[in-house]
Amino acid sequence: MAKASSAALDGAHRTATAQVHAAIKQRILEGTYRPHDYIRETSMARELEVSRTPVREALRELVSEGWLEAIPHHGARVVAWTERDAREVFELRLVLEPMAAGMACQHMDASRTARLKSLASRMEALADMQPVTAEARNEIAVLNHEFHRELVLASDNQRLFTMLDMVVRTSVIRRNFNTYDHRALQRSMNHHREILQAIEARSPAWAESVMRAHLLSARELHQSLNEPDRAGGEAPPG
């Protein structure tokens, strides 16, 4: 009986940690927590109605994953990406994501295809707004993140997914869509559609080529916008 009770407590503790982890990560992605913002254990525990222990463990996990950084005597704060971070992320994504898109051609199933088409349609509807509001751009970024995640999952290669998840981390931060003009937004939406067409045609070479063009376009926009200041910046979404 004591063992069962202990197991139940452990399960509840792990669940609480996972919930805190997910809540903080989502707020980073949504821009609620900005680069250099500190995440306070006490206020987070009070807000989510949990003890400080799962908050502490969630913060530790997020530090190890690269979302937060531990500052001695101050706590954990949201990581700010440098220009070097952006360059390195693009270099790796340009190798790994086209590979994932090509592999998806062999493993994509009907339900995931439908999911990706739905995500693409929702992004297109938001991108067609006149004007495209800040709220719409934030929503596009969340959907874009999910689109790329689903596409990589479709590769049916867990190690590739894990590697990309670690590489991309917060590089798909939606607020960078604020730098996209209407033409750039439409180009990004068109790339998504063509990637899906290539996958439905079971053409790895086509899918890889479009994904590479998609990422090169995002990198070029990022570089053009950050040329005057090479000291800072974050990777655009792609």
C-alpha cells in the first residue's frame, strides 16, 4: 500500500513538472517571456498552483535544453540568440531539414498529410489578411512551428527528429514574422504548399530542393535585416 502511494506521488510530481515545463516553453514561443526575462520559481509556483519543486525541476530541464540559461545568484532567464547562433542554426537546418522532407516522402500517411494541409491553410488565411496584424503574425509562427515539427516527425526517424528539435529550439520564434513583408509571407506560404505537393508526388529530390530554397530564403531575409548590426539577432522562422 505504501509503495502504491509512493508511486502515485511520483507520478503526480512528474506530471506537475511536465505541466510547468510545457507552460514555460509555450510562453517563450508565444513571446510572453522575452529574451533576458527571468523566470521566478515563487511566482511561477503560485501562478500554476504547484509547489516550487516541480518548477525548479522544469527550469533545470529547460536550461539543459537550451531554452533558458542559469545565471549565478540570479536564477534562470530566457536565452537571447546571437548572430553566430543564427548562422549555426541555419547551417545545420540546411542539412537536416531537407533530409527530413525527403524521407517524409517515403513515410507520410494520410492523417499527417491532412494535418499538414490544415496547418498550411490556416497560415495562408492569416497571411492573406489586410493588414496582417501582430496577433496574426504570432499565430502564423505557432502554426509554422507545428508544421515543421509534423514534417520532421513524418520522416519516421526519431534520431533525426531529436537532433532537429535540439538544433532549432527557439529559432522558430514567431515574432520574427514581424520582419516579413507581404511578398515574403506569400513566398513562405507557397513553399509550404510546394513541399506538400512534392511529398504527395513521392519525390524526395523535389521535397528536398523546395525545403532548401525555403530555408535559404529565410536566411537571406535575416541577413539583409541584420547586416547593419552583426552583434545580435535571432534566427527567423523558415
